[in-house]
Amino acid sequence: MADQLTLEKCKTAVLIMDFQNRMLNELSEAARKDILKKANDILSKARQVGIPVIYIEVRRGERTPEMEIHPGVTPKPGELVLTKQRVGPFTTTNLNEVLKKLGVDTMVIFGIATQGCILTTVRCGADMDYKIVVVSDCCANPPSEEVNRILMEKVFPGQANVVKTQEILKMLAKA
């Protein structure tokens, strides 16, 4: 399905979701380093070609160090950070309004946890007629990677393009 989608710079946004200390600390050190490197590769390429990057964080209660965005993927000045209070970003933020204002019809998404924010974003985004690209190897679902695998292989392909980091980097470079 990825071969059928071409990214248009002026119609695409990259969403990095829930890359917060608490969620990333649930991964092994090796897995954490790997996913942070892949996330940075995607963010760097998107910035390089002028595609907007939007951070989504979850916040319930007080702001604590464990709920901060991981310092390995800190937003750049001017990048939007939307704070949600629930699993999905569409219901408790103005994400849809932001995307419409930017003229975005395609979202490239990745984050922690796949069964939460990624699943909800795919389902809601598809219902709102967004084109969606899920970067499978830049998502994690601690503690159940089996759930992650099933979503990537069986569920998401019905409503989204599922690609690896190397594929999305090539797609972004052509945008």
C-alpha cells in the first residue's frame, strides 16, 4: 500500500505522539535508543523538507518530570505541542482544526503506545478522511509487542499505509 501513496509537502504533517519519559522508560535501554534514533531521523528529514512536525503529549494531573517529552526528541522552537487528556488526540485537543488550517490531508504518525494513541488516531483520522501513514518500527506497545504486531499487520493496513522508517525517509525526501 505504501507504493500507492505519495507525500505532498504542503499537505502532510508528521505527528510524534507520547514520546514521554514514563512511556519510553518502559522499554529496554536498547529498544529506547533504537526508537529515539528512528524518531530523530524522521523528525530531521521532515524539518529538512519543510513538513510541519506536531508533538502530541498526554497529561493527566500535574506536570512531572516523568511526563515530560523525552529530551532525546525535544521540540524545536515554533513546533506545536498539543496536550491531550485522553488516549486519542482528536477528542481532547484542537488537532483537527490545526491540520485543516495547515491544509493537511495526510498524517505520518508514530508513538508510544500503539494500542492507545496510534490505534485511536488511525481510527478517528480515517473517519475524518485523512490519509494516514503509520511508521511501524517507530511505534512501541510496552509491555505487549504481540499487540503491536497484530495491529501493524492485521488492523492498520485496512485504514492506513504501514511502513518502516527507511521507507518513510525515502517518501519524505521525495515530498
